[in-house]
Amino acid sequence: MLCERCQKKEATVFYTEIINGQKKQLNLCEECAKELHSQGFDFMPQLNFHNFLGSILGHNISNFTKTSLGANKCEVCGLSEEEFAQKGLLGCGNCYENFGNTLDSLVRSIHGTNIHNGKVPEKTSDRVKYKKEIESLRSQLKQAVAKEQYENAAKIRDSIKEIEKRLEQEG
Amino acid sequence: MSLKDSVNNAYSSWMTGTGPDNDVVISSRVRAARNLSHFAFPHMLDDDKAQEVIHAVSLALENRGADCKPGKLEINNMIELSPEDRQILVDKHLISNDLLKDHGRKAVVLSEDEAISIMLNEEDHLRIQCILPGMQLESSWLQVNNIDDELEKTLDYAFSEKFGYLTACPTNVGTGLRCSVMVHLPALVFTEQIKKVLPSISKLGLTVRGLYGEGTEPVGNLFQISNQVTLGHSEEEIVQNLVSVTKQLLDQERTAREALYDDRKEYMEDKIGRSYGILKNSRIISFNEVMSRLSDLRLGIDLKIIKDVSPQLVNELIVLTRQAFLNKEAGKELSVFERDVKRANIIREKL
């Protein structure tokens, strides 16, 4: 058998990779194998991360909507949960809404939470910003109280009230 | 510097070997993933739609204020570059491997000093990256944040109040932020303390990888450490967590270096001197050997045993001696043996 890569020398290194039950075989000559190895090509079967993610979700789906498998599609981009389970990639921003509970629990198992706590685009309404600010101030308030920093806590409480007032005014 | 210059030159501003704590931290990098709200994610787009995404970003770049930093940013389509040139951009850590696949619909924006690069239609529509020399995670984040603010004035990002910035892969959702440092840890590897250190790092929500990212083996005692979780924490918290872990690692590495040098001075000087000798005199050398010899050389520079080589040259040699640059230099596809010879020639010339 000739080496699949250079098609010149006899293949002496046989490399098998099995991902999600799909078998891939690579037959190489010693030189090509060495070369691939020196380029960081790992000869241990590698776990493809996206497939792995998908299979976690796939498992969720099979428990979740076994009867309606394939019917659960994102209305906007047309990606099905099944396709997501294969690729590990969502189709569009709307998938996050459309895949509801399944995705929510997946996000939680990856990040340990399902609530964003960081930057908000300027353009997104100020309401989101105010709400986030209040949340962050509330946690600061808890910490201040726990540390018995009552003066600081009072200040934080006032800022929360002020933002809440602004929220109400802008309705 | 145009993209054409960039691929002809192994040097990139992150390689200067300067910046805070540069004896251990080679570079700091921050990358934010963003998507446009009116388009499906890149892997779902046909070629025309993919071009529309690139066009929308190019308009947003033109709309940036005249006094914005860095100055003018231009889009380069991947298809206009030769395969070697594309690989060189990967080797210089300016783009990811993913941008090489299906390159007809992908593009990159580079700032003149190559500190900023924006990948278009990678896994997400935009991946805004800043890479700086030494320990400069905070300022990398500030630069990414600035560009993001400027682009956001024109672009409508896919954002949800609950999940934050929406990304093709749910592992990036939220802040879309991936911060990483490239650290050189020869003393921790040599004293085998690294075996205790690495598992404890992964318990802190961080991942350790080799020099060229996901799935690569550590070579030349270089490690990339990055955050794993992107949702639930603010950008500043994510940056700070990595900064504080890196600082601890830095202390441990320095302590190990001092101890090694105190206890086994002759041994260390011998090891470093031999590696320098091999680099200066070899005629055939593999990439992996170069990486481990360069690691010794770099340690020798940091311990002031070697005084006539700059850290910058060591960083450049890592890129110069990879396959893509060697082929480009030779103007043809070299065999393994030819590459090992060419590599040894370049190193002798440079040292």
C-alpha cells in the first residue's frame, strides 16, 4: 500500500481515528508520519470539540424530544436540533431563543450559569444597562453588609434607588 | 505596513521581547467574538451573503472617526494570498487555522503594527484580536474594547439581554471573550513542578495549550493559558482572573530559575552553552529540536548567561524556522531533509 500523503513510498504507519463512531484511517510512510508529527499533528485520537458538544446536546435531545426529532427547527435559519447535535454550531442568533430549554441547560452545563454579566452594546436600550447596573450594585451591597461596611452599604443603596427611579421615569 | 509586507517579514510587534514581565510572559492576547444580527452565522451563509458581511464590516471601518486608534484599517480577502502567505499569518499568531479553510469567503483586517487583527467569517462574523508583548492583558482588552465600541456604532450585533453576545458555538456566548498569555516555563518543566501546576490551573477555570492552540503539544517549554468560561463574569473579571493566575505562575517560575541557577550553576551554563553551540553550528536541524534549543537560549538570555542575542531574535526564529516561511524563502515546496538543512542555514546566518 502506498502512503496516502506522498503517494510514493510504502505506507508503514497506520493511524486510525474514531470520532462519534465514525472511523477515519490514515496510511502513511515513515517520513510523512514523522513530518506530520513534527507539525504538531497528534497521533493520539483527538476528540473533536464540536462533535463532543453536539453529542452532549444530542443526548439531551434524545431524552427530551425523541418523538418530535427533526421537527424542532429554528424558524429563522432553518437549522434543526439534529444538525446542531452533529455540528456543535448554532445557525443564527435566533437559535438561542428557538431552541429554548435544551440550549439553556447546555449553556448552563458549559458555563455554570445562563446569565450574561458583561459588556452591553451602547445601542441596546439603556434599560438593559440600568438593570445590569442594579444587579451588580445589589451584589456589592451584599458584600458590603457582610463585611459590616455600613457606610459604604448606605451609599450603594442610594445609588440603587436613584437608578430605579430613572428606570421608572423612562418607563 | 501592508499585508504583503507582513507576510514577507517574520517580525511582528508582539515579538519585541519587551513589555512587563517579559522574562516569562512572551505575549498577551485578547479576542472578542461578535456576530451581526441580520445574518445567519458564517457556516450557514452562502458565498454572496458571506461577502455582504465583509462589505458591512468594511463600511463600519470607513465610518470610524479620523482620530481613532489604530489609524486606517483595511480588509484583505484571504483568497488574494498564496497558501504559504496564509500559513505565515497563522504562524505569526495573527489569524487562526480556521481562516485557512474555505478561504474564498474569509478576510482579515490588520493594523499597521499587527497588534490588532480582525478575522471575518471565521466561526463568527467578527473575531477582534489584540496581541501585545509581555504581560499586557489589560491594555489588550482596552484596545479590543475600543475597536468594538467604534464598530458597534455602525454594526448591529446579535445580542440578547440574557445570554449576552451571541456566538455560533455556545462555548463562546456571553462576553465572547477569550484571553490568553503565552508563557515560557523552562524551569518549572525541568524541575517537573509543571506536573503539579497545570492540573491546578485547570481547576481555576483556565485551559492550558501548546504554542499553536487547540490540540497542539507543548514545544519549547511554551504554554498558552486562556479562560474557559465566557458567560456570567464581566470582561474585567475574566481578564483579572487570568492576570492573577499568571502572576503566581511567574513567581513560581522565577523562584525555580533562581534555585536551579544557585544549586546547579555549572550544569545550567553547560546546558545553555551547548544549545547555543548547536544552534550556531548545526547543518541539519528539525523544528522540534530548534524549539527546545531556543528555549535554552532564551533562558540563557534571561539568566544573563548569554548577552549577545536579543529575545526578539529568538521569537522571530520560531516563526522563521516553520515550514511555511522556509518554503517561501526557497520559493518551492521543500522535502523534510531540505527543510532541516535550510532551517539550520537560517539560524546560523541569524546568530
